[in-house]
Amino acid sequence: MTQHADLAPDTLTVAAGRPPREHDSPVNPPIVLSSTFHETAPPTGSDRIYARMSNPTWDPFEEALGQLEGAALPALAFASGLGAAAAALSLVPTGGVVVIPRHAYGGSVSLALAEEARGRLSVRQVDIADTEQVLSQLDGADMLWLESPTNPMLEVAETAVLTDAAHAAGAAVVVDNTFNTPLVCRPLDYGADVVLHSVTKYLAGHSDVVLGALVTSDPELRSQLTSYRTLHGAIAGPFEVWLALRGLRTLALRMERSQANALELAVRLEQHAAVQRVRYPGLPNDPGHERATAQLKGYGGIISIELGSREAADALVEAVRLWLPATSLGGVESLVERRRRQPGEPKTVPEALVRLSVGIENVEDLWADLNAALSSAANTR
């Protein structure tokens, strides 16, 4: 893997994963659409052999993401974020224990609970912002699963403290870095063993692919995760990976605009009469502000607001005209969703909570639409 240790992260999003600089070589890596590869000799570990094991189109994206996360090894692309989460959970031994946030990506929590239901492992759910509670659950644990800020409550964990404590207890640490991206936080720098991304979200950034990725600097862990991907067929399509790399090129610009928009909207939402509560780590009075400021290089593009009732929240989602009512997040477009409409959402998430994924549109247009919808929803009981 060609390293660019001297480059800033925003430059790295553009420079990493490029073809060699040779006469008449392409600027962008090509898409290789082949299910198999020419082989005449007995295969070695570096041979591609078959597209379930390897594809040249994966390499540039995996190289770029690995470098962005500060890893010593390339990332591993998966068919989806949940496919990547399944591979990460496979590191927990049979009969083992995973400590996981009560609020986190629903797919990861549901998968862990499903594994518990069939007797493969045990799950301890915690309030990840309550450091003492998390520490009390690490005894006998095999894995600590971190997500910070959490989805959708935006709770902020003491990542370094919890990572050190987990290692001292003999547990591996997996960090879902989807909300932050490597531009806001690099969990490997805090000692995390594996970093998870739903590439579908900010990394690809255009709501047009479903992909996941894992990143580690540990050769043995990477070997185990690679084996899981190959044997379970959790592989990414070459075209989707190529699109993700193309999306990665503008990650820095998109994150800059999304975060600027989110902060401005959060400040205004705090003052709106129809909004009872705003959660955004960039607000000085947010419970996670101090930790986020100390640990992160930004506050992200996600805001959660609580309205007066479930009916008001539904009315808001129905009233917007520019914001798109849809699940997912991290695309160029702004999305809005009442999270408890999802059947698997924890009951600790308020019925009237609305998650806003702030895109890159003009902030005044976003505010005008949101303000009008909020004013309309305020009349709903």
C-alpha cells in the first residue's frame, strides 16, 4: 500500500487509491468486471483466483480508507454495513460476552440480540455515555462495541478511557465510526482494534450504494475478517466499490458543508417554540459537548430534536417539502425521520424524536422549509 503520511486527511481523500503514475495510465482506477481470473499454476495466498476472494476494484478503495483511518493495513470492503458488523461480531468466541450501547445502529444491536437468542453469545446493553456503568459491565467481556455519538440519541462516550479499560479486561474494541468518518475521528488512534463503517452513508455520500467496511492494523484480525468475508460471501460488488471511491473524493467538502449547516440549524432549532429539546454535540449546553470537543475534529451532520408529541413529529415529517422523509443518512440530500416509526427502535428513544441528517443544500433553504413545517406541526395535538 502506497502511504501518504505527509498529506492532510482532506488531501488524502483525493490522493489515495490512485493508479501508478505511468505514461498514459488512467487517473482513476478501472472497474474490473470478472468473476474469475486466469490461473495455470497451483494458487498462492496472493493470487486472486476467484472474485469472491479478491477483485482489483476493491484494492484502491480499501487502500484509501485504510490510510484515512491511520491503519497499517488496507480496509476490507463488505456487501453492507450490517455484513461488516456481522464479521466484527464473529470475533466474539462462542459463549462470549459483548458490551454494546443501548442506542446504536439498529442493525448492529438487533444482530447482537439475535446471536444471543440463538445461544451463541451474551449481550450487555449499556448507556455508553455513563462511563461508570460501562466499566462495571466489562468484567468477563470479550468485546466492547462503541458508537459515539450514538444513533439517534447522540450520546458521547469517553472513547479512550473505555478502550483502555476494555483492553485491561481482555476485551477487543470495535468502534462504529459511521457518523464521524475518519475526518472527525480515527478510533485506531485511541487504541481501537477494529473500526466499522457503513460506507453507504458519508463515505460514499450519494445514497446510491449499499456497502460496509472494516479497518484494523492487526494482521491476525484482518486475516480472520477476510476469511469470514470469503466464506460467508459477504463481498462487495465492484461497481458499488468504484462508486464509493468516487464519492470518497468529495468527503472533506461534503462533511465541511454538512457540519456547518448542522451547527447553524441546531442553534436556530434551540430557539424554536415547537422544539422541546435539541441534541447536537456542537451546542455548548449539549450533554456531550465537552467530550466531543476534546475527542473529535467536528460535531457531525446529525441533529435529533424532540417535539411535543408523536403526532407533531409525524406532522413535521409530512409537512417538509425540501427535506426528504427517508431512513439512512450521510448523503448530499437532507433527510428527516421520526425514529420510533422503526419497529426495532428501543423504547428509550422518545416517540416524538425526529432525526435530521443534514445535507449540503443552502442552509437558508433548509431552514425555511424546516421552520415552516415546524410551525405547521405545532398546531398538531
